[in-house]
Amino acid sequence: MAQGSFPHRVIPLLAVPYVGKAAQERCAQAEVPWLDLSGNARIIVPGIFYQDLGNPNRFRRPGRPESAFGPKGSRIARLLPIEPSKAMTQRAIASGTGVDEGHTSRIVGKLLQADLVERGEDGVRVPNPGTLLDAWREAYGFDRHHVIRGHISSGRGDPLTRLIAETLSKANIPYAATALSAAWLWTRYAGFRLSTVYLPTPPSKSIQKGLGFREEPRGANTWLVVPNDEGVFVGAESVEGIRCVHPVQAYLNLKDHPERSTEAAAELRSQILLRGDDDLQAIDR
């Protein structure tokens, strides 16, 4: 708000814990004097000129810097390689992922810094989708999701996944199979015992009863997973009557799974995700 917006003789003063560089520029443009609790200030009013800049933020939140592949960043990483030859503006990326433009700009900046994307006159594109996929998988951790491990006595592998899908569909519960279950449906490679299914919220007691699910980590043949971000459902589609996550998401989830997950990931990568020119291209089923 500019000073002219205030009543006559009133001089506004912005006071906050910390004023970053961008905010300092905004205040200068609006001619608003300011100070922060970190020791910085720029006050230019009739008869007073005071400026002290460069003091660090005393209120910085602890923790690791945000990764380019955090929950929101993963939405961007998932969108870009689907059509690697197509450039996208940051506004289009933000619109396509549901991530605000400021956050999108920061994530794209991190990807640019790591040489995982490139920016041209027409937008941002992925020059080597295989490299982006490798970097994302290295940073990925399945344990960031809420995993409910348990046992369903009715079958294993593909029949078990179909039982889960049928039960959830009848109850109108959104779901998406992932990891070994999805890899099998996408490639028909590597038989499996463990069925892993994403759910938007923790399953109720009635849903667990309908599935015949008994929570028991030891010897579990079913993992019901509540994701840390709903972006995991983006690109999900029906494969042989079962809703599966996008092949990229299934590939990532295989990293932290048992059984023949390494082989299944390699097959998913070679059959669907990467072509001979190392371009990431999900097949259209």
C-alpha cells in the first residue's frame, strides 16, 4: 500500500520479523518505510533517513532446505517428462499441477540449477528425461507416506489386488494400485505377493472389515498407503479394470519395496518409461 493511501499526516511503518530482498524492493516501490526484528530497516520520511541492511534472518525455520522433489515439486517432476519435447511456460506448469506460481518458480529454479531442465524462449522442457527420472528416484522415499501394513487372507498377488480393487470400487472409495501391483498390470512382468494401494484417507474400520484386512506389519501381504500429497493420483488410469498410478509413480514406489521390485522397476523402465533415445514416454493405453 502506498503512502498516499493513508490519511494526511499519517506515516505508515511496516514492522515484521524479517524483510527479504523481494519484499524490500516492493516497499521501496510503494515508498513504505519498514523495519524488521532481525535488525534491518529502511526509513525515509520527512526529516529522517535511516537504513541498515544485510542482517540475517533471525527467525529462519529449522530443517533441511526444500527439495525439488518434495510433495509439490514431485507434481512438477511428474508433469514435465510426459511430453519431454514440449516446452511449457511456468504459468502452464502451475496451472497443470495446482501449485501456485511462486512455488512453481522456486522448484523450476532448483531443477534448472541441477541441469535437469532447460529454459528456452517458448518455456521449460526436459532435455534428458532419463536423467530427471534417476535424480527423482534417488531422492524419493516411500516412507514419507503413511503406510498401513497388514494381511488379507484371500489370495496374493494379482488376485489379491483385484479383490481390493473390487471391494473399494463397490464402496465408492477412490484408490490406485502402485509398486509391484501396478508394475505387473503395466508390464506383466515379475510375479508378486505384496499388493500396495493408495487411498486418499486412512481406511475406516468398516472398509478394513470389508477387505478382511488385519493390521499386522510382520508377514504383511497388503500395504494401504495414504500419500503425503494427492499428486500421486495424477495420471492414474484403468489397466485391465484396475485403477493404477501413472507408470512414473509406480517406478518410484518400487524403490522401497521387497520381492522382485528391482527387476520389476527395470522392466517398467525399459518397456514403458524410456525409449532407445533415452526419452521418457508413457505409452497411451
